[in-house]
Amino acid sequence: MLAASVAVLSVMVAADTGEAQDRAALVRLLDDTGRDFRIRVQAAFAMGGTHDAMFVAPLSRALIDSNPAIRAAAAASLGRLGDRTSLAALRRATHDSSAAVRLQAERAVHTVEAGNTAAPASAAAPQLAVAAGIGAYPTITTMPTVEAVQWSQARYVVVVGEMNNRSGFAGDELAQKLRSEVERNLRLVRGAAVFTTLDANAEREVRRRHLPRVRFDGNIARVERRARASEVSVRCEVSLMLLDDPSRNMRGALNGAATGVDAPRGVRSDQERRLAEQALEGAVRGAMRQAPAALAAVAH
């Protein structure tokens, strides 16, 4: 049970006297093995969004964490940081026992070696918010600042809400993958200003511009695994609910399904996890094809 009070800590990674403490706060969250793993996952993702090389060491340590979700998040963030000193640790992680970790580590190695990071290490860091709330697990989200959002082009504000795995397969790892895929696809929708949570400045912009505000909640409804002599297949079904925010009145549902297929190879359980992730990516893409029309209907 969370504490009865709400603790909110705003962390700005900037060149001021509090910078060292702010950085240390994120590192402590990631290193705290007794804390809810979902907070630690989000701390790892937040580090990747800073483009700050000082986070390479703690993220590299996290590659040997006991929780595969932490290891996968650390690998993904090291890829975003793009620091070549992380390559040795990332290459070791490509042999991880978890297929999800191996996949993220392989992608990160490729990204770092190719120098295809999203921004150089000297780029200005985004705002990070660390929050603990009542009745839901705390989250740490890397969110667009008001300056980063092209408000003049925004037609609606979209909040990425709860993402759950109801399938019974791969648990929170696959749920986290669902979240990242939904957010990534939403950011491709023209006119959508996408947030995981809105800060006070964003709230003011929404009110000033009279923008419709909606929320996407999602579920992995089913994961079906089949194995034959010639192939292994995993089918994934997802359901995304479009809700008014914050009232949560349902405005529509988007559904998608896809199947990942491969010849039998390696450890069956690892192959099934890898195929499940591939199928999930396809299922989310299929569902999100309906998003522009659904959002346009809400906006009118």
C-alpha cells in the first residue's frame, strides 16, 4: 500500500547547483531493488531520454539486474544514449536469458555502432517528472515539455493510459512493450500531442486552445502459441479503448491482431517470447491504423 500522502518531485536536468542531486535521485530509484520494478523501469527509460553520459554506468549495472524488464529497459536506454563505452556491456546482454533483453541489447548495439542516436550527448535534456500517487503504482515519465510540443499543429491531446496484459503470457514485459508501441504509433498521428501525463503548463495550453483531450487504455487480450515440425507461430490480439479524459467515458475501441512465424530454432520459450513481441508490434500497428479517423471523430 502506498503512503497516504502524494509525493511529487520535479527533476530538471540542467546546469545548476541541484543537478548532481537530481541525477543522483534517478540513479537511486534505478538501483533500489526493493522498490516496485515498474518505477525502476521508468527510471531507466527516463535516463535514456536525457542524453547524459553520466547515466551510462548505472544503466550498464542494470543490465545484470534480476528482473528482465529492468534489463530490457536499461538496454533500450543505453541505445538512446549512444555512448560507445556501453558497447561491451550491451554485447554481453545479447546473450541474456530473456529474449526481450537480447532483442533490446541487439538493437542498442546496432544503434550505438551506427551512431544513429536520436540526439547528441550535448543536446538539451527534456523535463523529467517523478511522481507517487494514491491507488496506483507510481510512475516516472519522460514527457514533452510545452516548448517541445508543436501546439500550433495540435488538434487533440492524447494521454497514454493503462496498458495491461490479460493473456497470461510474458506478464509485465509484454505489457511494457504494448505501452511503448502504442506511444510510438500515436506519435506518428498527425495533429496528436502525446503525453503519458500532463504537467501544469500543458494543462494550461489545453484549456487555452480548447483542445479535445482523450486517453488510450490498452489490453493484450490473447496470445496463442502453436508449434509444428516446420514452424513456431505466436498470434497476438490487442484491444485499445479510446476514452474521454479525465472523465473516462468510452468513445470507441480499436482492435488489432497479428501473427509471428519462424522455423523452430533455439530455446522454444525464448523464441515464443520473441515472436510474441513481433506479433504485438504488428497488432498495435493494425489497431492504430484506425486511430486518425477515431481521433478526428472525437475532435468534431
